[in-house]
Amino acid sequence: MLSLAQFWPFVHPGLAAAGLAAGTVPIIIHLINRRRYRRVPWAAMSFLLRAKRRAARTVWLEHWLLLLLRIVLIVLLGLAVARPFTSSSHLADLTGSRGLRIILLDNSLSMQAVDTSGVSRFDQAKAYVDRLMASFSEKDTVSLITTAYPAKAVIGHPESDRRVIRERISAVPDTQLRADFHGAVSRIEDVLAGVDIARGGCSVHVVSDYPLHRMLSTQRGKHDVDSAPATVTTLALRRLADKLTQSSHELTLVRVPSLDNENIAVSDLSLSSTLVATGFPLQVSMTVANHGSVSVRGLSLTLRRDQQEVRTETIPSLGPGQQSEVSMSLLFHQPGQYMLEASLDSTYRDALPLDNSRCLAVEVASRMPVLLVDGRRSSSLLSGQSGFIVASLAPEMLYDQDTPPSRSGPSQQESLFAPSIVDPAELASEALDTFPVIYLCNVSRLSQGQWARLTAYVARGGGLGIFAGDLIQVENYNRYAFADGEGLLPGLLQAVESVTNGEDAWTIAPDALPHAMVRELMSFPDSGLFLSRIERYLPLQPQSRADVVLHLSNGQPLMIASKFDRGRVLYMATSGDMAWNNLPAKGDFVSIIVNSTAYLA
Amino acid sequence: MMTDAPTTTSTLPSYFDPRVLAKLHGLELRARMVVEGFFAGMHHSPHRGLSIEFADHRAYTQGDDLRHIDWKVFAKTDKYYIKEYEQETNMHVLLVVDCSESMNYRSSDDLLTKYEYACVASGAIAHLALRQRDFVGLALFDEHITEFIKPSVRHDQWHTLVRTMSSHDRQGSTSLGATLAELGERLSQRTLVIVISDLFDDHEAILKGLTQLRYRRHEPIVWNLWDCAELTFPFNGTVLFEGLEQSGTLVAEPDAIRRQYLEEVQQFQNDMRTSCGRQRISYSVFDTSQSLSVTLTSYLAARSNRLRQRSSRVMR
């Protein structure tokens, strides 16, 4: 079937037709001018007649050539304004070769926006894809990828059967998920890697409402870099564009138009802390963004907990492109699971009503269990390797020295955390998943099996903190915990460093870009954290994936945080007691331990 | 104390300027202004009575005044001859003015039409000639001679000529060749024939008429009148040219044919100049925006030339 795009390859076909019609303008002007003349009485008519006879041939030629030139110029101008295009599918038709067409269809939440006629962007996108299919050569193979998180290759292996392709396209659902362009680009790269592109070439058609073209424009230097930050989406798209350009393939970005672009969205709903427990006041932060082009006044934002209204705030004015952050305090009295919802006034209507509210599931605990594996457990709380950490997490335990905390249960004077102390040998019998956070405090060594359990625990989302100490066998940690970079330890352990006689102990250096865990402490350079003295430490050479939270004054990393699969790992290069440093004697130690536990949780 | 006295200057209008004359009404006034202006610029001659010009010799007969015997001839031939003298005013001048429709053309209201220009020039020349006691006549023609006034020195001759030119209607096409042939037959005296026309006629016919005049020992001179627009063709855009002598209409873009038109005009003038030169006929091109003093000067030069020729012929 010959499509309009094949027959009339213009981005704006109407303008192209108008351009052709404009070619008649010089003819009309010519005819009008012939009828609009000045009358002049003339005596020397015989000379004039002879002159006209002589010039007739030349004048005729110049006249018609000029007219033709004017017509051609106007038609060309009109056609240029209509933006003619050709695609490799057209060329493929000419050469008889077979090309690969990859369609990236955006089915994320924003595509559900509807215009005044009630047609959603997703429906428009599907209609466009349908027209696009008609413009492809019959020999072309087509691959289809959707962007809703996670991006999916609906047709991963290029398909040539038009009926199958159309069925798969029509079966693509609209979703309420975010767009995953990064994943989509990876799927495209997978498709490209799996096929041998024939002479017909390859073209990628991205159909979305997202202003992707701005990202590529930034690359060409047309926009300020700050206007399009190097997000994962931007980088992925640029990588794809570069790859296609280098291979002389095509990348077509089609932005689905919408007559109604007005949209107010609750763009963020988050808590001030990841630790949510009963009796602890919590700040709920909500962000409302205006993605439209007109200002909105008197916008009501309501926070609900399990559909019960907590509080309503009014945003006086929100201009185009602006966003407003509203913060509310919230207190949970009972542990359990709660649903928080931030929603705009129900009477407010825009193109995308789905993003007018945002929900957050919150699990509120009465106390957070923390497992501490003590390498040299003692009957006295503070004599053990984990005593100061336990005291920081649950200070009430210091009040009863005769009954040191054990896994028999927490003290009756409850705090937010419920620490449990075990020997390394007891670790094997613990159900690790019941503890959001586990600390290894100067644990000398673990068996391969124990390390494997811990690794699996962290990979599932658990948090593991490791405090150094004199008992640690470096070789055991490096072999099973680091495991040539594949393990959970964020670096290779080195030999212990100690201050020599006559030298001053090391201190903690204020860092210019502190980690979120210690950011608030960095604001007070005279606090106890920076007055502490570190006399020994077990250095770790961090991997690239690791973040250094604290540095020593000699530049060596002291505290290192790292993600491992779905969990987190924290390594403290010095001891958790007073053996190698006097940090536990400083008040900031409590903050560091609580923040570390919150980070790992 | 010296002060700068205010000075006033006044510029009199030049009555040779066609643009000035176009503002005057009446041919008589225009022609008189031209002649008065012409004489205002001349010096009075200190010599008087010298306007008598030697004409011929004849044999002495009884009763002749002895003062007129040419003693030099007697010394050579031993015979008495009487010198005959002829006054300059005895010259016959015929103004042949084209009054066809094409002479009605003028490109600007500031200018005279070609016919008006011809009439003012003719009136001025007639006035000048009659003051010098020349015989002056007039012939108006289009397709044929429409008015003919025999050369005369009568005291009302000038008024007659001016009235005739003023009252004549311009219509019809030019047929100069036939007109000149007819004039040659009508004129009995040897006459200075001044043809004032735009010459929009067949080139060969014109030459034939002039040749016949020469054959009858008249002395034609040709003044070819052109409007300045006819010499420069200053039009642009699309123009409908309406021919004045039923020569039809023509839609043209002057920019496209200007070069060819000017070449045609130049070719015609060159042909006329060459052909007249062969017949020893003076041919001059006048632009109606030019000063009329040029025409009077041209006339006086032709008159002087003719008198010189006559004198040399007698001396031979």
C-alpha cells in the first residue's frame, strides 16, 4: 500500500501543498500586471514597432525564463518550509534491500494525558505508529520497545509479518509507570547487537511526549548545558544518537503533540527519615510542580493517612515551570503499615489527572532490631567490642550493667533501636532477615559459609556495618568478603597503620563534599568529631563504587559506604571501642552510629 | 562706518527656453518674445547702407548711372558693364511646417508640443526675416498641403503667418515626400525651404521630395523635431502606447525594448544625415526641450551660407 509519507514525504504535507499552490502566484501577478498598464500617447510608433519586432525573441525568452525562475523559487521555498524528508525505507525501496526499523513507544504515565477532545497522547502515539508502519517498506523488519519501567522489548527479534506487528502494537497497554529511557536504549542496543543490519540500514523512531530533542540539542551546543542536566536518560539518548550517527543510521524523535499541556503534578512525596517508628515525629515533604504554561492560584494540597485527612495546605500561586514544596509533621502512635497520600483539590482538572495525587507506603515499627556480632564479647557492656555502639543505639541499657543485653530481648525502657549482641559462633544460628542492620564488631574471621550467608543477606536488601579491630584477620576478609571485587566488602583491606612514638595521632578531616550521613556534623568543624584522635586503623583501598564518608587527616579513608545489589555496606577503618581511638568518648559518636544505622536500614 | 549694502539680483526669464514659452499663451507673443530676446543679445552694427549686395553685371546702356560702371571689368575687357546690386531682403524663405497629428505630442505639460515648438521657431524666423526684408512664406501640411501663403514682405505678412499657424487644426498623417514635390512646382523663385517636421514618413519618399526641390534649384534645409521622451524613451513598467496617427496600440515593457528603440531612432537619424549630406542638404535634429535660440542661429547660419554661395557664383 502506498502511504502518504511515501508519496508525499514531507513533515508538514499541508504546507508542501500550499508551497506548490504558491507557484501560481507569479503567474497570477504576471496576468494582473498585463492588465494593469499605463496609457501613453505616442508619436514615434513606427520606431517602437520595429524595436519590438527586433526584441521580440529575446524578450519572450527572458520573460518566460524569469517567470519560470520565480515559480521554481517560490515552489522550492514552500517545499523547504514543509520540511521534506527521506528515510532509509524509501532508499530501501529503491535498492530493494531490507532494513531494520525499531519503534520506541512511550507507554508511561504521562502518555495518558488527554486533550480537550478526549484523545490521550498514547492513542495519538499509536495512531502515529500505525502511519509510520505504512511508510515502511514491505521488506523491512520491525522491532518494538516500550518505555514504561522497566523498558521492555515487545518485539525483541525483528519481525517482518505486518499482521503480527500490528497486533503487538495494539496490545501495548498504557501504564501508570515512569518512563525508563535508559533501559529502553539498552533494549535498542540489544536489538542492534543481535541482528546483521542489511543494506537497507536501520532507523530508530522514538514516539513520546517527552521533549527528548532538547537533550540532543544540548549536545550540539544550542542550549545551555545547565538547562538539560546530564541525567541517565540524557546520557543514554546521546549514547544512542552517537552510535546511530556513527553507523549512518537514523534517529527520529517524534513528540506526540497535545492541545492541552496544562498539568499540575504532585511530583514528590517523601519522609525526612528512613527510620519510621512510633512516637517519633516525622516530616513529610510534598512537592507540587506546574508543568503547564499558565499560573495557578489557590491550589489546595491535602495529606491523608489511610484515607483520613491529616492536614490541608494552600499554595497561593504556582507559576509555569515552578514547583512548591510543602512540609507537614506527622506522628505514628501504632506500629503497622500505613498508606500516605498527597493529593490536589479534587475539583482541580488538568490534562493528566493521574499525577494529581501521590501515594507512599510506610511501615512503622515499634523498635528496630539491630544485631551486633561482638568479636570479643564481655560481661561488662562497655568492655566488649560493641558496647559503645549498643550504648549509642539504646542508652537505657547502660542503666542495668548487671543484666547485659542479650538476644533474650530488649530492656523494658524501650528506645527506637533494639540491639542484640551475639558471638561470631552464634551468627550461624541467627535468622538474619529479621534484622534490618547487622554490625560486625572486630570479628576476627568468618567461615566461607557465613560470609556467603551475609553476602546473600545484603544482596536481598540488608545492611551490614563492619568495625575494624585488632582481631581481624585481613586475609580471611579479603578472600571471602572482598572476593576479588565480587564480594560485599567495598575494597581490599591493607595492613594496620599505627602512630609511632612521638607522632601525633590522626584526626578526622572535614570534607568539602560530605556524605549525607555526616553532613550535619560537617557544619560544626569544632565539634567532637574533629577533635577525636585516631591512633590505629585498618585501611581499605576503596573500589570505584564506594563512597568515602570520612577521611583521616593523612588523606586515608576512614569510613566507606557502598551499595551492594539491593543492600548497603559500611566499613569503619578504626575500632568501635576506645582501643584504637577516643571517638566513642565524643558526643558525635552517637550521631554517627544512629545515622549509620539509618543509612544501612 | 561701512555697512554691507544689500544687493538684489533678478533673473529675467529666458524666452528661448521652451519651458518658459510653454507658460506664455499665444503664438504671436511667444514668437515675438523669442525674436526680441534674440535681438537683445546682438550688437548694433556701426556700418550702415551695406546691406546692398552685388547681384550681377549687365551691359551699359544709355542713361545708366556712371557710378555703377565696373571699371575693373572695363580694364580687363574694354567694355562697359554696370554692376547690379540686390538687397539681402530679397531672399525668399518658405517655412514648411508639419501639422500632422504626430506633431501634437509632448511628453510633459511643461514642454511645448512639437507643433508648438515648430510654430514658435517659424514665427521667430519669419519675424527675423521680415525685419531683414526677406520674403517669407508658409506651407502647412499633413498628408498634403493644407495651407500655403506665398512668400511676401507685406507689412501684415507676419501676422498672417502667425494667425494661420495658430488657427490650424492638427490631424492626419505625415506625407512629406508628396508635399515637397508639390511645393517645388508651386515655387517660382529660388527659395530657402525650411522643413520643420518630425519626419515620421517613409524615408525614401522624404528624400525623393527633397531631391526634387534641389532639382528645381531651391535650397531645402531639414529640421527634424523630437520630443525629449522620443530620444530617451524614459518609461518603465507595463505601458500601453497609443499611436497618434492611427498607428494602432502596443503593450510593451519599455525596459525590455529600450535599447532596440534607441538604436532604431539613431539609425534613422544617421540615414537622414547621410542621405541629406549627399544632396548637400542641411539636416539638423532638434529636441523640443532645447533652447529656441539654436533654431534662430541655425537659420541665420543657413541664410548667411546661401548669400555667400550666391556671391561667389556672381564673382565667377
